[in-house]
Amino acid sequence: MDLDIVREERLRCINWKDIKPRWEMISKLPKMNDIEVKLGSSIEIRSNTISRREVEYIKGVAEALIPWRKGPFRLFDTIFIDSEWRSYMKYSLIEKHLDIEGKVVGDIGCNNGYYLFRMLDKGAKELIGFDPFPLYYCQFKFIDHFINSKIRYELLGVEHIQYYEHRFDTLLCLGVLYHRKDPIGALKSLYRGLNYGGVLILDTFMIDGDGELSLTPRDRYSKIPNIYFIPTVKALENWCFRAGFRDIEVIDIVKTDVNEQRKTDWIDTESLNNFLDSSDSTKTVE
């Protein structure tokens, strides 16, 4: 597969009618030489010289990029992008397993790059994000305009990892697998994208049970149409073995709740509370 042809095709999204105006707004962001960045629960960006007028323009750009799924971000002390997901909660689970100093790291389905930004102080040799959705690409470019990191963002998906120009020491694949019609094929692509001895950190939906079973929703799951397979832990381990992985470890099993995912002013859609049965939060609306 010639990824340069795919890249050229994907970059045409910048001219889509719903993306082009946002891209033009990003291109007019003010440039500053005194940026300070703090990598904590919220990624904070500060400047001592920014004007009120510039802050207002930046806020307008951020609002034009709604919905913000991952975050949060705090810009210039006055703009708080309160994303749908409090992504620091998941990051705190995986951070202790991120032995990435001097290593090449990829984040598959990286969204706006929140986790990549959080990893900037981990000493990685290279950080590369993969996500085919142009709005998330715009959000990344918006944040990175100020951070000016060396993170590379590819408008590519999990199916392209096995064809990438080099292999990875660590791959993150968070919240992607259940969107794939062929989960074992996706895992094989991830496996082939790793160096020998490489590590995959995988996060996905699961169902309770000790058997080698998988739920296959007929139409939707939690109102999400593109959910195909939701395995038990044992079934997921079997998928990983079939893809070539060994030494599989379950880091944690955590129930997503409305403290982690909820509707805010920075999304324009429903959120977790709307996806669950109103009389029994252990069930989806289906």
C-alpha cells in the first residue's frame, strides 16, 4: 500500500465545506514567543503578552471546533475547554505502564492528541498520532499551534499501521477496536506495526462473563451505530493471541460513569447519561 497516495487523498479534507472555514480560522491564530505549557490533568497554555483581543479570537476558534471529545485544555487562564471525556482519568491508569523514553510511540485513534501531548515529558524519541477524522486533526493543529511540539499527526487509521514506513516500540489503541468490523484483522495490523518486543496498550468495551463470548449488537449499542463486537475478557485475550500477541496482562477493568464522560458546553451532542437506561444505569438504552 502506497501511504503517500492515501495521505494526499486524506489531506483533501481540508477543503471540505465544513472544514475549510475552520482551517482558515486556525491559519490566522496569533503567534507568540513566550508560551508556557503545563502538562497536567488539563493541558495548560499560558502567555504573558497575549492581548484580550487575541484571547477572544482564540476562544472563537475553539468554539468553532466543537465538539471536543478529549481533554480538557486550559488556554491563557480564561478559556477552559471542558471536553466530554475527562481523559486524565484514563491516562492515569496507563501512565505507570508507559516506559517510552527513547522509544517510538504511536497513538491509534488519537482524536485531538490529548494523550500525545501528555506524553511530551516522557522522553519518547518520536510521537505519532493516527486518526482519519478531519475535525480532530483541526483540533490538534489548533492546540499544537501554541505548543509547537514535534508530534506528527497522520490522517490514517489502524488498517494502515502494518504498512507504515517504520515500526513502533509502543502503540496505544484506546476506544477503537469496537468500531472495527474485523477486530482480529485490526489487531494483526497493530501487531505487524510493532518492533520485536513492542507493547500494545489496548482499551475497549467488554461484557461480563468467564466464557469465550462476544456480543454483536444488531443495530446500536449505547446509541452508537458503528459498534460491532464487544467481547468478554477471555474472548479479547483469544483475539490477541490469534493476532500474534503474547504476555497479555489486564491492567484494569473500569466501569465508565458520568464523572468521566458527560455532556458539557463544549459538545453539541448527547453523552453517556443519554446512552444508559434511565431506570437502571447498568444497562444501555437498548
